[in-house]
Amino acid sequence: MKLNNFLKALLLCAVLAGSFLPVRADLATDAKLQYNKGIELYQIGSYEQAAECFKKATEYDPNYIDAYFNLGSLMEYLKQDDEALNAFKQIILRKPDDYEAVYKAAELSKKLGNIDKAKMYLTLIPTDSLIGSRAKELANSLEMDIPTAQAEQNKPESFSDANPMNNSNGVYNDISSPTGITTDAVGNLYVAGFSDNTIYKITPEQQKMVYVKSPKIDGPIGLERDSQGNLYIANYNKNNVLKVDTGGTVSEIITNIQSPYCMHITGDLLFVSAQGSNQVIRYKLNN
């Protein structure tokens, strides 16, 4: 991973995940302050101090998913793979369907020589998740015969009694602050989780999974898909619009757009409402 790319990728907003027990307001504030301090320290190159701040943030709020994610990413960059793996394990304990964290745990387990653990993690990743192809590549590098998980195997209990989404009324649970919604041609539903910077995918069979989780995503609201299958995200807190291509690469396509909110695609034109400037932006897509 190149340093410059990692620096750009690490700029997340401070978002607190919900706790099993209520977090006192002062502890929640302290966690957020430590998290923000960690971002500032990373920007000036104080990597070890930044990591310590992310660690303190998780001590104040043990369910602070983004702090664990940044801690794990930073520890991996600093070649402290044991510490990185421990951070991603904490995410998996709290959010088993965060398949980005599961993949990182598999990758780090391989680097640490624990091949059996790496294979175990890979079996937890559905083949039809966005990260499924990367998981398959890692499995191939391990000469792994066991296929990665199928959607049906990982079906959450909250969806176990639901009918296909096109055939009945229903409710999709456990999505952190849901905002934007879009669908694709085969009936998959995509939902933006504003408070955990995650885009979820829900299949017609009610399988919910993490579609994309990237440090570049910061306050997603509007979602839209084009005819090629690319996903677009109105990245509210970063004042930009992101594109997620079908291979999972996240890139910035529109910058300096004030508080992007809703989006619509017609033909090769993307329209974005800019809540902060009372404008609608027209952007020609280059697919």
C-alpha cells in the first residue's frame, strides 16, 4: 500500500456505533475526540501516536467500529500484523457481516502463517458479496478447495422467515442510520448506512451483507446505479461523489460539491442535488 493512497483513504468521519449498554455522554465525546485526534496525528506523520489515539477511542467506546478499522489499517501499514489482526477481530465480533474486516482477518492470518485460520475466515465470506472475488483469489492462493460461503449459509436470523422482497411486505433490520436506496436489474437492494459509512446489499432471498466499506466513504446519503452496474454515492460529509465500479474500486468523480444529497441517472447524465448551495449539479458519466 502506498503511503499517499493510505493517507487519503484514512480520512474518516468520527462515528460512534451503538453499545450493548448505553454509553455515557462524556465517554462518547472522549471517544470521538480521540478518534479525531488520531486522524490529525496521522496527517502529520505521527503514526504511532495516531494508533494510540484510535486505541483509546475503542477503550472509551468498545463498539467504535471505525476506530477499530483505522487502527487495524494503520497497524498493518506499520507491519504490526498481530495488532492489526486483533483490531479486525474486534470488528468481526461486533459485526459478523462486515466482510471487509473478515477478508482483512483472512489476509493477515495468511501473512502470519496461520493458514487454517485464513481458510476459516474465507468460508465466512459470501461469493456474491462485492469482496467475494477478492476472497476467491486469496482462497486460490492458498490452494483452498473449500468454496467461500454461499448467501443462504450466512442468512441472518432477522431475515429467516421473510419472503422474497418482491413478493410481500417486510422489514430489513440492523442497518445503521439507513439513508439512500437503489436497486439493480436482478432485484438486489442497496442501502447506505450513514452512521457506519457502509453500503449494504440485500438479495431477493433476504441475505444482507456488506457490499462496500471504504475509508473514503464518509456520511453516505444518495445512492444510484448506472446501466453498467457502477454504484454512485453522495458522500455528504466529504462534499464529493464517489463511484464504486463492478470490481469494487472506489474513486472520487465529483469534488467540491456542497453537501451532496439525492442523485438520479438518465442516460449518461448524473444529477446531484447540492443541499449546501441550493443547486443541482449535472455531470456527464464516462463509463
